[in-house]
Amino acid sequence: MRTRGEQPDVPAPDSPWSEIVPGLWMGGHEFRGGSGRLEFAVVHDEFDVVQSLLRLPGYGPDPGVEHHVWPIPDGPLDGTQLAGVIRLARAANEALDAGRRVLVRCYHGYNRSGLVIAHALAQRGDSADQAIQLIRARRSAWALHNELFVEYLRAGLTTVRLLEELAE
């Protein structure tokens, strides 16, 4: 399994966030700006809903912006963590259906945020592979490079969650 911690050569994204489908954005806390230097991706009021899978102080969002925080590792997830991912995907879809702008973010905006967004797209009818391909095309070829998360998506998060809970 490849994760950010084990892959120091994974490049930072070129933008703080990217629109995957209208109203649904995927991003991180750090990106490589136009100068080529790393910059902080601070959220203010650009979005109506922000879902953070990694929380770093000082990165926003502004007061009044709906903020959901569910820290998870960029690695194996237990049943409770998977349940949270499923809930976040559902909440993202509900916000989209209400015409709200949603940002799902993690460190670079590749794996954890990709897991939530891919599951949200699957809830909307895409196959796992369609969702993964769309995310990689819109965010980065590095998106969902965590092979375990790709396996989770292909098996279905609900199925993976049930199997994890049986094993616990």
C-alpha cells in the first residue's frame, strides 16, 4: 500500500482544490503555487460546506461555514472510520442536492478526500472505476494512489465496513 508518509516523492498538487463535478470540490491543506513553492490552502468562505479528514489549526473555514471534521488515516480503516466516510459522502450529496458548494479535503487532496468523493459519486450512480477516473482527470493523476482505498471502492464501502466489523 502506498501512502503519503511512505511516498515522499508524491508531489504537492498545483491548486488548493479542484472541482470534480459541479459544486463538489476536492482539496487539501497544501499546494504548490505559481512560484513553485509550497503554499497553505486556507479556506475562508468559498464553500458552503467543508469536510476535513485532517484538521490543521489556522486552515479555516471562516465562522458560519458548515464544517465537518472526521480525521482518518491514509491507511487501513476500521468499521467506525468507514461509517464516517459513508456518512460524509451522504452529507456531501445532500448538500449538493440543495445547491450548496462542498469541499472535501485532506492533506494534499488525493487519497482520503478521494475516498469520500468517489463514494459520493458511487451513491449518485457512478461505478467505482468511473469515479476514480473522473477524480484523477479533474484533480491529479496522483489522486487515489492509495491502492487500499481503490480496493475499498471497488468492493463497496458498505461491504468493506461490514467485513471490518465482523473481523473486530
